[in-house]
Amino acid sequence: MIPNIDYHMHTALCGHAVGSLSEYVEQAIALGIGEIGFSDHAPMVHMRLQGVTMDYRQLPLYHRLIDEVKAKYSGKIAIKYALEADFIPGFEAKTQEIIAGYPYDYIIGSVHFVNGWAIDDPMAIEYWKTADINQVWRDYFKLLRQSAQSGMFHIIGHCDLPKKFGHRPTADMSDEVKATAKKFKECGVAVEINTSGLRKPIKEMYPSPIFLKLYCAAGVPLTFGSDAHTPGDVGKNFREAVELAKSVGYTEYVSFDKGKLAQRIKL
Ligand SMILES: [Zn+2]
Ligand SMILES: [Zn+2]
């Protein structure tokens, strides 16, 4: 069995994903997935970066393209309106403005920037060379807690992204993760199993089993996302994702509708 949802996928509008929305939808249907959400990168609020996120002016087109596939595949699959938005402290109002501009079903809040640099960017490898790795992780977890606290997001994306290129913490981070999981639970945000880590140098899903176990223990709801940037990656490694979820104790996952937790689905 694979999960019935894939809640994290992109479109060519962000500038670094390929394929038409129909191709993403058809791949999901072929796998037997009943519900997907397009969660393309929301416009960047703190700097201009080409090829990283959509532009404000593209949002009407983004919504129109989703409307088109919703109509085209009606009765075959449910399609949700979503965004993946960066959490940048100090820019909450601007982020909120984007999120409030449309009735999204859910918003994935992601931390890609720590202390001003994009930790998941291959260009940032140089920064990693001189960074205090454990401190980056601590700062990262603090930002995750602030993301949840902001009240802007329903799901927090790829919750141990700093490991992407292999920079695992050498210090014990369980207290950080426990505090983060507690905050997620308090704020009512879900965590996602994001399978894209398997396609990155770390070759492991986000988050790691030891971290995910702490989110499960804290009672944090779960979603699944492939983070597909190409149609062929929709629903990728979802069987393994279910195994991971079960192995840490999850017995269900959740879906969202119009900004609210909609269903609890048995694993
Ligand atoms: Zn992307
Ligand atoms: Zn992301």
C-alpha cells in the first residue's frame, strides 16, 4: 500500500521544475493516489532570486493551471491548492499577505534559509565548509519552531533539511527535536515524510527515523510528499515512506481541505 496523498509537488512556474501539471496528475492517477496538492514555491519575500520561486505576477496563472487540471481530472483524483512558502523571520507580514491572497487548502512552511544562506543550495557547499554544523542545526530547529508558532502553515516541510549534503549533527539533537515536536503539536501543524531526500546526496528521506519517532511520540500529525520537480517523481518511494511511518509508530496520516485538517486516514 502507498499513501493516498502526495501533498508536495512543484510546477515549471518556479523555474527549476519540469513538466505540465497534467503529467504530474497522470502519474499520481497511474499510481492509484487519490489526492494530490500542488505546492509550488511561493514568491520569495526577502530577496529576488531567479529560478527559485514563482513571481507574484505568476500566481493568477498558477491558480488557473490548477483549476484546469481540477476540471480535466474531476472524478478521477482530488487536487488541492497549496504553496510551499519559506519562513523568513521578520518577513511574516509579507508571507501572510501572499498566503491570504487565495483560499489555499494548505500551506507547507519550509526553512531553506538559516542565518541568511540557503542551506540546501549546492552553491552553499562553500559556506558549510566553515560553518559550525551543530550550531546550524540548532538555529534550524529554532526556525522550525518559529515557523509553527507563526500560525501561517499547516505542514512543516522536510524537517531535517540541513542533512541534505551529508552534514549530520555530531551533537545529540534529541532535546532540540523534542522541543520542536512539542511546539508542532501545540500549534497544530503536521510534519511530512518527504521522499526527495532519497534523491539527494544524503540518500535518506526527511526526517530521519530517530527524529520522526519523536514527532510521532508527541502526537504530531503526518502527511506524505514526494517534493516532485518532475512528473516521474510523483509518489516516488511511497512504499518505503509508509514503512518508515509505521516503523516509528504512526498508525494514520491526515489530509487538509480549505485550510483545515480534513481526514485522518489509517496507514
Ligand atoms: Zn524546488
Ligand atoms: Zn523545500
